[in-house]
Amino acid sequence: MSETDNMMAIANAPSTDGVALRSDDGLCGKTAFVTGSAQGLGAGVAQGLWDRGCNVVLADVNARSNEATAHAIDADGERVQALHVDVGDPASADESFRAALERWGTVDILVNNAAVTAARSLWQITMDEWDDVMSVNLRGVFIMSRIAGRHMRDSGGGRIVNIASLAGQMARPSGAHYAASKGGVIALTRVFASELAADGVTVNAVAPAIVDTPMLQAIGAERVQQLTRQVPVGRAGTTEEVAALVAFLASDDAGYITGATCDINGGMLMR
Ligand SMILES: NC(=O)c1ccc[n+]([C@@H]2O[C@H](COP(=O)([O-])OP(=O)(O)OC[C@H]3O[C@@H](n4cnc5c(N)ncnc54)[C@H](O)[C@@H]3O)[C@@H](O)[C@H]2O)c1
């Protein structure tokens, strides 16, 4: 089936027993800007939004693998754009967002996914490392959300989805900078949500725990096994599962959800 046929099929889903099936979640034709998209969860989220009919802007500091991911998602480049961005740098963030607006006319969805981590103890973390983690994980979310939030506010609405982490909700004996940045993301989610609620912009966070990505593999196979044993459902999450939650929060159906942090952790935190 061609790309156009596929889109028509989504829009004109069949009905059964005379009852029209609702097939349009409002994502088809929307433009989504996904940070940290070159690999892992960001690539999975970009793919998930593309599969649901979005134009997808892939924005990452790693230009080469970002281009490769964009090509893997949409070889023709019809509904995909790869941009270089350092989310912690306001000029770079501005420039990439402007390039997205030039190509697509608007941005309806922002997914703040870019992050760095280092599983180091309190006593090992250097101040440079603290600043690096905060710059990408927290300052980056603030910068990108302000740029996109202003645009969405002025254009009548939008969706911001922040990728937080269980590390920002529960204590672990390492990665103080990472945990603090993710706790900060959850707080920023609420502040942006309340500031933008009346403008039709929802702002929510998702908090995964253990998702099978290069970031997870980087902590070492033994530690991954140790962590996975603690998951009540008995396995790591998949990028597709997180992407589905992000897509829901970005959809029309989620218009009454804002300021929320949605747990997606295999039961590691039940509340
Ligand atoms: N993998 C997990 O188990 C897990 C668990 C909880 C939360 N998360 C969160 O999910 C998100 C994605 O994690 P992942 O596992 O896919 O990580 P990853 O390391 O595989 O991917 C992170 C991406 O961010 C990009 N990036 C780094 N610095 C950047 C910058 N300054 N500007 C733009 N892009 C930058 C990297 O190039 C990379 O492509 C992160 O926010 C992470 O904290 C992941």
C-alpha cells in the first residue's frame, strides 16, 4: 500500500454492524519535534509518531546517526526532517525549531527526550559532570519547552511530552545528578502545564524505569540483569510501549490530561 493509500485507510476505517469505528486520534498530519532522536527511546518515539501519520522532526546532537535514523524511518524524507541541536544551548535550540517551522509551517507536538546519564556515586560526580547532566536533561527541557510552548500558545494549542524517569521519583544509590534532573523535569512539567493550560497546550511527563536502549546497555549487562529482576512484570520495557504512551498523550484523546506524570515501569512504583 502506498503512503497516500495508507493515510486514506487510516482516515476512512471500516465500520462494523453499522457502527462507525473511530480511527482518527488526531495525530495524522500533525508535526512532532522529538529531541534525542538518533537512537533508543527517541528513535522509537519518532517512529511511533511517524507510524501514526505525523510529520516527524528528529533533533539530536549526534548529527550522523540522527540522519541515519531519519533515513531508516522514512527513506524518501517525505514526512521526516533531521536537524542538529544541542538542547542545552538556546541559540542551537532556536535555530533548529525555526528550521522545523520553515519546513512544516507549524509544530504541534514537542517530545523532550534528550538526556545523558552516568551511574556514579555521590562521591564520584565531578562538578563538570553535574553541569553537563543538568544542561541537557533539565536546562534543555526548559529551553525547548519555552520555545515550543510560545509557538503553540500563539497558534492555538499543542502537546508537550517530557521523558522523565523513575529515578526522579524513587531513591537509588547512584546518579544523583540524573535523579535531580529528572525530578526537576517532573516539576517543570507541572509549571509549564499550569502556565499553558488555558491556551490549549497540554504538558505531561512519562516516567519509564528500565527500557531496553543503548543508555540502558551502557550500564553493563550484569547491572541490567540485576535491575530487571526487580521489575514485577519480569522484563525491561520496550521502546514501542513507551512510544504508544507518548502518542496517546500527544493525541486529541488526551486533551483533558495535563501536568501529569504517567508511570510506565512494569510495576516498579505502584501508587
Ligand atoms: N533507557 C531507559 O531505561 C530509560 C529509563 C528511564 C528514563 N529514560 C529516559 O528516556 C530518554 C531516552 O533515553 P535512552 O535510553 O533512549 O537514551 P540514549 O542515550 O540511548 O539516547 C539519548 C539521545 O539523546 C541525545 N542527546 C544527548 N545529548 C543531547 C543534546 N545536548 N542535545 C540533543 N540530543 C542529545 C543522544 O545523542 C542520544 O541520541 C532519556 O530522557 C532518559 O533519561 C530512559
